[in-house]
Amino acid sequence: MTTDKIYLVGFMAAGKSTVARALGQRLHWRAEDIDELIERGNDIVRKLDAIVRNKYANNVGVLAEWTSASHTERAPRKKTEPTPSTSPSAPQQ
């Protein structure tokens, strides 16, 4: 069996990037830090966003399409149960 990839998974600040660089040097492999790749991609999208918004500032249709296409979906927030008030002015039941 041959291996050409190793994935390091763990908590934030656990040392994954440090271990990856050291392991890459020892094995003569290239180490990629996903966080760095994502940040580079985000930087590019931010620059492209500014260019598109400036170039098509007067074209509402293009801007609407761009905004829709470049929108990032986020998971919906969990609904939390309201906490009972503990203030002295709250009516007691």
C-alpha cells in the first residue's frame, strides 16, 4: 500500500500546521495548510468583488446576479429557548 496524502485533524492551536511542515520536510513532501488556502481564496474573492461592483455599479441586474452567485450560505442559527427574567421589576408569578 502506498500513501501520497496525510491529513492532520485536531483542535485549533493544537499544532497541526507545525507538525505538517516538519513532516513535509522529513518526507520530502509538500505541506498544504487548508486555512492558508482558504484565506488566499477569500482575498481573491474580495478583490474580485470590488472590481465587479465598481465596473457594474450602474447595472442593477449584473450586480444582483453577482451578489447571488458570490453569496456564501451559512447554517441557520439554532433557536434558543427564552430565559426567564430575573430582574426585580419583573412581575412575580
